[in-house]
Amino acid sequence: MYISRSKSSEVFEFIPNSPQAKPEVNICFLQDNLYSPEATEWTGTHLQNFLLAKHFKAAGISVCFLAASASPEIKPSNLYEGMPVYSLKVPRIAPFSVAWTKTIRLLQRISPDFVYVKGRSWLAGVARAYAGATGAKFMWASNNEDGCGPWKYSRKTLASSKSPVRKTAKLFVSATEDMIYARAIAGADFCINQTHRQQRQLEKAFQKKGVVIRSIQEVPAGPFQKDSEPFLLWVGYFAREKGPEWFLKLAHAFRDAPFKFCMVGAPSPNLPMTEELLLAQQNANFQYLGQLPHAKVLKLMERAWLLVSTSGSNGDGIPNAMVEAWLREVPTLSLQLDPEGIIQKHGVGVVAQNFEELRVALPGLLSMSDRLQEMGKQARRKAQELFGGKTNIARYLEIMFPEKAAPVNSLDLNVR
């Protein structure tokens, strides 16, 4: 399926599977880094943008990335899975103070019809300014359950351990970026939310009605070869909202059981976890692998029996790792977090309300291998239904081109 634009009328038209049509509608993703399966310095937002961009490209839309980044790894005009990358080197602190005009000028040179920003940052302000000046459309998307509220950076600064003098100086920069993204969200042409909770938060904070569209995930082919012995996997990074200490405590509690515990995630100086790691390492079946490239994490998931989630219910929306595991027939044992009620509603795992429930549920689940296998198959079915590309990209196209969208079932939206 391609999309063409009539030069005389500026009307967009869907032309399914037309080999002659040249994709002329273009969208630019603005972000501060790029996802790579072999790299580690990216977040779930970068992964979600990458997967969404691939599906836009498959639908016949011309896609590019503008990376305003402090990372030295990003080079200008690299091809990124066939999508151009335009890069700007910016400082880590207050990048908007020196890079705003340069970023606007680069956008004007690229001349996209749509600009897309996920998350609260100064880049949302740039996207909104460009759209307002050119008539392009600005799409803003939230990226977690606390991702639609105001004063993100100011709150973080006030909660930091900096000295009062440094905190006061930092607060000016933080408040400036907060006001930039708040104004941008209020003026966005379309707002996209991952969950209904984010949608409600957006409406409360900005009086904007968002559209709920799930984040797209790639569906692996399978089949998946599971380990012969119970293998439990935790994926994340060491931050309070991820609750890594609970997985370490679980590994210590089952130090005499024949269960493998594998932990993947970047350490943090703000949450060293030294004592907890030492206790967990009393379990000979516990392994901490540190931060790994995404491709290696996905290979580990294919072997896992269970994904253990200890993320707080106010942090992640629908964690990438959880959906990636479901697509590999791995059910979830979760401490409190049940995004959109999917785990309990569709029987793709177990949700514990406290650590004791988590500890009791684990051996019960592992002892019923047939039930666990059926949970895994159900998890894959539901994840394909909810997070597959075809339905979700069609929803984007419907809001981008409301008068010209063809019925979803008639579009060829498969990524090749």
C-alpha cells in the first residue's frame, strides 16, 4: 500500500499495492538517540519509534529520523534500515539553549509532512514550532504511565540530592524544558497514548483527548526451545521504579531450589544493590549478566519459562520486555503491575499483590508445566492480536488521513 499526494489539490490518497506510486508523504521522528539491536544506550521509547517507523515505511510512507543527540555514535545521513538519519550534536545539559534554531532549520530542509515525538522533551517544542510555521502535522505520544503530567524535570530536580545552590541553578533549566513540552503537547495535532490510564492523565493535565494505540512489537517466527530446567528471567535496569531488589530477594529465597534465576539490566550508582546481589549470589543457580544488547536479551527470552516483572504500577505503561516475552510464549509472574488488566483478563500469567504472594506463586506455577505451556501459547496469541503491526499501524493511518483511509482489512501492511 502506498500513499500519494496530488500536487494540485494537496489531497492524500491511499493506493493499495501500487508499484508505480512513489511515496511522497513523509514523516520525521525526532529523538535523542537511536535503537540498535547490538547496542545498549537506548530506551524503550527508541525501540518503539523504530518499530513504528518500519511499519510506516512498509505502508508506503517515506520515513526519516532526526537525532539531536549527545551520543558520538550517531553519524549524519546514515541509512537506518533504509530510513535516512539526520543528526545534530547537542550538549547533554539544556540542549534547547543552543540547538533549537539548528534543529528547526534542519527540519525545514527535510520538509516532512508529519513530525513525531514520543515523550516529554524539548524536541516536542521544536516539532510544534515547525508544524505551526509550515502547516505540517505534529504527533505527540506518551511513553509511560506517568508520562502525561506537567513539571517532569522540575520534580526530578527538586527530588535530587544536589546541594541547594546547584538545585536552584538546575531548576531554571528544568522548568524551562517543562514549559516547552507542556506548550507543545497542548498544541499537538494528534496525541497518542499507550493505555487508557495515560489517556485519562493527558485529558486531566492538558485537556487533550488522546487516541489509545498500542505500541507495535515485532512477531518472531518461532518455535522456541525452552530450557529443560525452570528458567526465570528478569529484564530491566536498576532503578527504584523497576524494583530489582524483589527479584534478588526471590532468588535468595529459593537458593536451594532447582530453578535458574537470570537477571539482565544495567547497574546504577543511584541504586547500587550490592548487599542484595551478594545475598542472591548465595544461590548457585543465580546469574547476573549486566546490560546486554537487545538481540541477546531476546535469545534469552526464547529459553525462559517465566518472565518475572517487579516494575511499579505507576511507572511503565506496557513494558516492552513483557510483550516481547509473551510473543516468545513466556508468561509473566508480576508483582502488582498488570497493564490494562491484560495478565489476569487473558490468563497470560499471575499477578501478586506483595512479595509473599510472589514467593508462594512461583513454585506452584513451575510445578504445573502443562498449564505454564498453555499460558505461554495464550500469551503469544493475545500479544499478536494486541501489539501486532497491521491493526495498530492502520489506526495511525486512519487518524492521519481520516477522509482517505481504506478499510483495515484491505491494506497490505506487512513489514518485509
